[in-house]
Amino acid sequence: MPATKHLFKSAILLFGCISIPVDARTVTSDQRKADQDASDASEQRATALVAQMTDAEKLVYIQGYLPRRSKDRPADMIPSAGYVPGVPRLGIPNLRESDASLGVANQLEQRKGDVATALPATLSLAASFDPDLAYRSGAMIGAEARAKTFNVLLAGGVNLTRDPWGGRAFEYFGEDPLLTGIMGGASIRGVQSNAIVSTVKHYVLNPQETLRTTSDARIGEAALRESDLLAFQLAIELGQPGSVMCSYNKVNTDWACENDFLLNQVLKRDWGYKGWVMSDWGAVHSTVKAINAGLDQESGRELDKVIYFGAPLAAALADGSIQQSRLADMNRRILWGVSVTGLIDHPVPAAAQSIDYAEHAKVAQEAAEKGMVLLKNEGDMLPLARTAKSILVIGAHADRGVLSGGGASQVRSVGGVPVEIPLTEGSAASISRMTWHASSPLAAIQALAPGAKVTFVDGRDVAATVAAAQRSDVAIVFGWQWRTEKQDIETLSLPDQQDVMIAAVAAANPRTAVVLQTGGPVLMPWLDKVPAVIEAWYPGQKGGEAIANVLFGTVNPSGRLPMTFPASEAQAPRPVIPGLTAMKAAEAANNAGGADGMKSSPPATVIEYREGADVGYRGYLKRGVRPLFPFGYGLSYTRFRYAALRVTAGSHPSISFEVKNIGTIAGADSPQVYAQAGRRDGGSLRLVGFHRVMLAPGEAKRVSVTVDPRLLADYDVAARGWHVAAGRYPILVGRFAGDAELNGELAMADVRLAP
């Protein structure tokens, strides 16, 4: 095994069974054949191994310990998300699991002193529209995980963000199934290039954190297939993850982790998935129903009410309610994932290895820079001139670091934690702290403007902040809003009276720029008063440097919004979190002591996703609602022109056009191709392709996208498959959803496709 510091660069060469060109947007026929060959060989190997396992060994490999709660800790278990003992005599590895959405997680520092490279929010990665970057980001995380002796990463979050207030929205790729599927699949593939397993999660329809363990998501099958399930299907096809993690919530009355339709019928039958389904931690509710419905492994078993895959499973095998063949299948699926990723032939090192954190930091900074979205730049205020005499930096602890999201994805980043605020209340208090990475925007701005007087105020005293802004050539306000796993935000407004402060600063200084560090959309009542706005998301451990580079034009912003920013909360499909009122009433009753001291629980929450497949921009356009900023939107310091559209029909149509940089500086653009597709309920405008392209001033390139026919189709429930109706489909090429720089038509014959 090569030194770990070089593993990230060479992993794709080591483990060729899972390699792909890192700019891939679809699975080519050659890649599909290589995947199938690897899958077939892994299935044969897994079957042979299962035949050699004892019944006791089979019962052990389908249960995952939660290390911090385990009373019978194996000797090599370290504090982490989970652990599954292997079978050493057969070379079957222990499974050492870590959370890993934004880096190898170490929330609440359960492993003292263990740091890792912290990537920006997944929304930032999605905003880059760059599958190559997604692959390299995943490969970087996978390399660090291997170096820390982890071999299963709970990564690959591809839930669609249906609601703007989702607490975990920052961990996902936005609202569009194509963008999510491609970026998520590329990231998974990157993780697994290190011969370790990545999950894809949380399967499925889990966009809400508040009451996530009691809610019942309701939606029709066709709509689900055309939206959230399609995102998972695309990510699985491209990423080939070793495992799928099912979610906490119910879907159409059945828990996701014991949902026969989702697990057996869709995932394993229709999609032919060979890997294993692991539960989310604490998401198992039964033994017989869950196992017969397709759940293969109980994760974090100590969090369930009963260890359902322990004694109850042994009893069910004895009385025949679960067949021995099903237990063998559960183990075979785990071993398929262990084999197809290369893990079984390339075990992780026995002891932690060195990591080239400086090299990996470059990936984090690139991701932050490519993901930042320039939302407004009136009068070309940005990039900032380096001749400014005085610059005032305001708010969000920008003198010390940059904000990160909370929950299972929390990384203890290289460089330390300059600000960390414990939570005193709320559902997330047990797993989260408000944490900043040590990357000071103030210091980075000072480095790029050495001749200027750069000062900082925290913004809490509005009068003092306004006075300081009046004395400065430029004011840069850092707005923030924190999100975390386990609870959704209850308002899209910035907290702590930031809106009042921003408006006051803008009135005092006409050269005011706002840099937002948020995990999703926020309202901007001050937008008309501010000439420049940048959405920086949670920018990761090199966020300060990345922000300064974009502000001063060292980097030309190129990010595009992966989800719609509504103009008001009333525009959202659900302006109020379902079940929130009942939950607060139950909490109030409990705090008051309740009747006879009995604890009150909120009623089960049914969430009707009446928008169906019209998630995000699809719904906004269909309803004729104009948001604050649409999906796909983002500005640049240069300008681009599109021309010469060509549409080529066929079973997999292609659309090409020319992109030219007509400005004076180099920049990257991400033109988007949309189709008015589907026939049911009038169809909808859907993203069917995108292509990020870098151009020098005056340079032109022809770009091409291939259209997956499922993006044009309706899902036919009765026929159990996709149906592209014969006819002509309008094609739009633009800069965001609803934009039409170029127009064309695609003629399609009647096509029916397998599910």
C-alpha cells in the first residue's frame, strides 16, 4: 500500500474496478460494462464467502455497534459513528464507520485532537456545477478516512431540498434530481476510489429534520419516481455505492427502513441494486417486517428501542418467520459492497497514517471559491480595488473564522476551532455546537489589501457600526444563519437583528457588500439598498481566503444557485414546518409538568408533498411565482454569450451550442439546458443538462450535453416504467431556470424504458 499522503492522487490507478474519467456526467457504455463485470465477480465472491460463514458469524455481521454507547466494546473500536466486527478467519474486514458529508467527521470531538480537512457545505459543491470537483472532493475525504483507518463513510447525501427551511439542506446538493444525481454520484465514486465503502443516503423523502423520526411523507408513486427517487437512481448508477442508508421518516405510512416498496420493489428489483441497505442510527422499528421488507443491517443498534437484529432475529429464524436464505442474502449484500469497492483486497491500515493536509486544503479552497455565488453587483462594485484606503469588516466572527453547519457532518478542522458556542436548548443540543473554522476573512482581506486600514466590528451595536461604516471607504458585512441536523430553521430571516444592521450600514456607506454564510436560502429585505451580495454558504476551513479572493477578483466567481431563494416565506410550498405547532405545544406541556406528571408527545405528523415532482424551480415556474433568485442563477466579473444551438434527436438526444467569453477577464460559466418535458398535468420545465466551461477573454468553445430520456418522461405506474410520449419538446438554453438565451425543439419518438 502506498503512503497515505499520495493515496488521494493515485487511488483511481490502484483500484481500477471503480475508476471513471473524473469529468463524467453520465455512465458510458464502457464504464457500465466495467461496473457490471466488477459486480458479477463480487457477487460470486460474496456468495462463496457466505457459504463458509457460521450462523453465529452471519448474525454478527448484520448488526452495527454505536461505540460511545456500546457496553461490550471490541478491543479495536474507536469513538466514531459505528463498528461491525468482521470474520478474520475468512478475511472479512471489520467495518469502521464514520460520518463524512463534509470531511471525516468528529462531532463534539469524541476523538480528542483528531482533525480533518473540512470541505464547504455540499450546497457550495453543488453550486460549482463541477462533477470533476465533486469526484476530487470525495476522493480527498476517502483518502483521509483510510488514513484514519475508517473503511465505511456515511457520505453521499442526495435528498432533494423540497423546503427552504430544511435544517440539513447544507449537506445536500439542492432541489434538482439531475444536478443532485450527477454531483452526488461523482462524489461517491471519488470516496470509493480509495477502496472503501460510501453510502448513499437518506433513502428517501427526508427533507425535514424537525420531527423526522415521527413524520409520514405522503406522495404519489409517479411523482416520487420523477423527483427524489430519480436523484437516488442517478447517483447509484454513477457512483455505484456499496451501501444505501434508509431514512428515519415514514413514506406513505411505512417506515423507510421497513418499506417493502422502496427497498425490495424499487431499489433491489427495479434498479437491480446488489449492495446492502443499512438503517440510519435509531431508525429500526421491527425485526420480521424490516428484514422481510429489505433492511440488511441494523446500524447503531444501541439507539433502537430493542436490538432488533439480535435475540429477536434469532427467535424469528427459529420459528421460520425469517428464512435462513434471507439471512444469507443480508450477508451476501454486505460482502458484495465490501468486495466491489476493493476493500476486501486492500484493507485499511492497522494504524493511522500521515496525511498531507496542506495538499488537501487546496481542494477545500477550490471548492469554496467555485461554489460562491455572486448574487448582485450593481455598478460593478466588485471586485474591490486594492487602492481602498479603509475597509470595515462587520459581523459573524469574521475576525476569527467562518461558520460551519452542525450535526453529524461536523468536522474538527485543521487549524482549530476559534469560536464554539454550546446549545442550551432544542433537539440538536445533544449533537451540535455552533462552530467556526479557523480561517479569518479579516486576515485574508488584510493580506490582499496591505496598503489599507482594515478594521473589524462585531455589528451588535448598530450605532457604533454605522459610525465606523461612515468613516470607511468600503464596508463588508458578513451575514450568517446557522443550520444543523435534527431541527429545521423556523424563519428565513437572518437572526439577531442582522437585517436592521445591514440596512443601516448600507444607508451610511453606499459601497457596502454583503457576504452571506448560510446553509440555504435567506430573505434579504435590504437587497435594494446594497450594491453587492455574495452567497458564500458554509465555506469550509479555507473559507476566509476564498472569500477574500472572490472579493478582490483574484478568483472570478462562477457559482450557480442549486436551489431557489424565495422572495418571501409565503412562496414556499410549506411556509410553516409541518408539525411544529403541535411539537411546541407538547414541549410547553412537558415544561409545565403536564397532567399527573405524564409526558406529552406531539401527534404523528403527516406531510403531504402536494407539489409532487414539481420540486423547487419546477413548482415556481409552474405556479408563475417569481422568486428572489432562481435556481441556476449566478453572476460573473465577465460576460458570456451563447449561440449556434444544435439539437440532435435519437434515443439519447444531444444538444450543443457555442459559449463565448465576451468580457475582458477569464471566467467559468455553467450554461444550463432545460426542456419542457412530461405530459401529465401539463408537464414541467426540467434541467436536462449542464456543462461548466472555463474561457479566456474572447475565447469560444462548443459544448454538448446528452439528454437522459427519463428526464423527458412521465413515469407510468400501471405499465411500471418510463414513457416518453412521441412529440416535440421545447428546449431552452439559459443562465438559470426560466431563462431562454437560445430556443429549439427536440423531436422524440414514442419510447418506453424500464424503471
